[in-house]
Amino acid sequence: MEIVMSESSPSQAPALESEYHLQVYRRLPLVPARGSGARIWDSNGREYIDALAGIAVLNVGHCHPHVVAAIQRQAAQLTHISNFFVTEAQAQLARRLCELSGLDRVFFNNSGAEANEGAFKLARNWYHSKRGGSPRGGVIVSMEGCFHGRTLATIAAGKDLYQQGFEPIPSGYRRIPFNDVAALDRAVDGDTAAVIIEPIQGEGGVTAATPEFMQAARQICSDRGAALIFDEVQCGMGRTGTMFAFEQYGVRPDILSLAKGLGGGVPIGATLVSQDIADALPKGRHGTTFGGNPLACAAALATIEVIEDEDLLDRASELGDYLVEKLEAAREHQTSIKEIRGLGLMRGVVLDFEGAGVVRRMLDKGVISNCTALNVMRLIPPLVISKRDLDTVISIMLQAIAEEKEALKNQA
Ligand SMILES: Cc1ncc(COP(=O)(O)O)c(C=O)c1O
């Protein structure tokens, strides 16, 4: 069968997708064919600025030459071998991530959800090793508005909507309001294995944890013997201007989940953990076929090198500040923008109306964007985006907001 990928002929992909793929995604109406930096081109050759970055995955941009070279090199040597063996790439990446995070050990997996599943298993195993397997114990406390993935354990920690139709939902999860120190204080007791927090909630509307909440969470978990898990699947790997968002709070977790930006576009997840929690898990109790395979680890090592060599942490902070400055100035005449949230290049622009129409209008004008929590425009472009492209994203978003607002007014 011939695979049609020419940039000039119309793509068959949408028709094939609607016939053969599980219909779970609301797809945008273009077929990406190629990417470079913060730009992509669709199957018709139309160019777009990508302010979504594969949902905060392409922190170093599309097809960064250093990452591409590392993937090509590794693909020609050894793509997969299984965890019956250690490989050079996996061992080097493990050391690098422990050095960067200050945690002691890492377990590699393939996605954000798996990184969190690993975190829950590590925390529960540690809890039971201390408490002798209490049947009621092992509770994971999570936050309203959180998102930790789509596996059964991660939806159990998340919002009700994503649980619907998948009952019975695993037990042993309790949700509390985000940033509510008193609720956390009440929720964490002798039955609690862990508290899981996204330092900045992504799907939940780009909402940052308050420093008071993070500090209280650290204190409460330490005092009561619960593991503190930070899910930095979305906000980690330089996105907020530090390698990990927790650095900006001065609070280190016991377990850290990473994925998305870690592999420069290649699927990889990682669960990092402190020594005492790691020590409680015997050999053979957790594992994976693909996790930490040499291809993914080589891509991740190269991605970290790019973040460091190109000073992308400073760049994320500077561009993030610039973005906020420009949007704050725009608020003087655009009253539909209620608030600007986030850190670094993970920003939410809160509108006083639902943003789906803004996303469509921006796409028509050549910018790929996203709206989350119904009314929060989420800007998570590659950290390598040029100032010029960022200016274009901002001006097109402002135009789209104004047009959509006008259209909604006319409909009313
Ligand atoms: C904070 C957070 N955790 C976990 C996940 C799940 O990651 P994945 O889709 O790779 O399973 C996501 C995905 O958006 C996320 O934003």
C-alpha cells in the first residue's frame, strides 16, 4: 500500500482517522507533516506557529538537530533491549536526572500517567512497609482541578468527569480543594500514603500552587510520614524557567513524576524517588518492557543538553515575563482578559467567555493554541520560540479574542 504524504496532494488522514481510529479526540482540522523549532507545516504546505508544542512536550522545539542526531545515532545502534539489561543511555540519564533533581533514584516508564502510577505504587508500598499492610491505609490525597493521566489509578485521583463509565474506580483516593492548607491538614492522617500536587495545574487552568500551600504540604507530609509527590509531567523540564517548578518554591518532593518535555518528542516518563522510599521496594515488584529503552533515553539526554547549552531556563523566564508584560498592557483595552496566570512559558490567559472559538480563530490565522478549563487560553510554546513569533502569537490571540467576543455579542 502506498502511503501518501506529499505536501501537495490532499491528505487522506482525516478520512482514515474517522473510519478507523477510536473517536476519542476532537482533532484540529489540519494534518501536520513537518516541524522545525516553533513552526510546523501541514500536509498542504501551510505554515503555523506552534504555541501548544505537542501539549508542553516540545520544550526544545520540533526536530531540534541535536535531538534528531542523537535519535538517529541510537536508532542505528540499538533501539530496544528490555530491562533485563542496563544500557549506557539509561544509566547516564538516570544519573543526570538524580543530579538535577536532588532525588536519589529513578524508574523509567513511557508516559505521564505511568510516571504517576509508579509514584502511587512506590508511595503505597512504602506506607505498607512501615505500617504492616493496614487494609484501610494507603490513601492518596489529590487536589481539585488536578490531572494526572487517564489510567484507572490516575483517573481515580482526578476529576469525576473522567471517571464516568469506567466504574469500579480503584479505591483509596481523596480529593481536597487546591491551595487549601486547612483542608490538607484535615485530610492527611495515619491512613495517608501520599499527597500529590501539580506545582502548576495544567489542565486545571494553569493554576499555580501558592508558596504557603507547598510549604505546608512539605511540613505536613514530613510530620505525618506521608510521601509528597510532585507531578511535573507538564510543568517540568525547564518550562517554568527552572528545570523543575519545585525549585521556585524551595520545596523538594519525595517523589517526582516527569514525562512530556523529557524526551524532546520521544515518549518517555520517569518517576524519581528518595532513597528510603526506593529501599522499601523489593526487586521484581515493579517493571516495564519499554520504559527507559535506549532510544528514548538517548533522546532525553540530548534534550537536557539542549536545555542547558542553549540557556533555555533563562529564556523561558525572560520570554514568560515579556509575555505577561505585553498581556497586562493589553488588558487595559481588552476587558475580557480577567487574569494572567502561570510561570515562565506556561501561561494561562483567563477569559470571561469560553475560549474554544478563540482557538479556532487563531488556527485560521496560523497559530496553534489551546484552551483549557473552558475559559483559560493556555500558552505553552517551545522554549526556543523567537521573540518575533511570540509577538505574533500575542497579537493574533488578542485579535481572535476581540473577534470572538464581538461574535458572541452579536449572537446574544
Ligand atoms: C500534570 C500531568 N500529569 C500527567 C499527565 C498524563 O500524561 P500522559 O498523557 O503522558 O499520560 C498530564 C498530561 O497532560 C499532565 O499534564
